[in-house]
Amino acid sequence: MVVIVSVVILIGLFSMQHFGTDKVSWLFAPIVFVWFILIGVLGAVNISKYDQSVLKAFNPIYVYRYFKRGKTSWASLGGIMLSITGLNIFPNFIIILSFV
């Protein structure tokens, strides 16, 4: 079902492409706005219903303790950022090497 809806949205998006990005954005901007609001509301409901301890991650003391460890923390942060941002660009062995 998700694939069918995605294909219909993509076909609609590409068929409206000749109208220009201005007309397409006027149609899709409210849809994306409602989608983001829905994700935020569902996230807030699930956090309040199941486990509020996940909000402890916003405590800045954890960042301080992480970087207090020394050079290894900066190296691991570099590996994390490489794996998040460069996963599609770099070969797998570079990402594996960054965690070693």
C-alpha cells in the first residue's frame, strides 16, 4: 500500500512539473506541513505514553562527559558523522576503518 501511494505521489509530482516549481510548491507545502505536524504530535504522544526517560538525552551534561574522555571522543564523533553523512558516497571499508 505504501509503495502504491508513493508511486501515485511521484507520478502526480512529475506530471505537474511543467507548471513550474511555484505551482507545485503551493500544492505540496501544506501537505508536507501537515505531515511534519502529524509526526511531531505522534512522537509527543508516544513519548508521554510509553517512556519519558528518552528526554534525558537533551541534558548537556552528557555532551560534556562525552568530550571529557579526550581524543577518542572526537575520533568517534568523526566516525559517527562520516557514517551518517557519507554513507552513500564513501566505500564501506572507509566507514569500517573509521570505527576501528
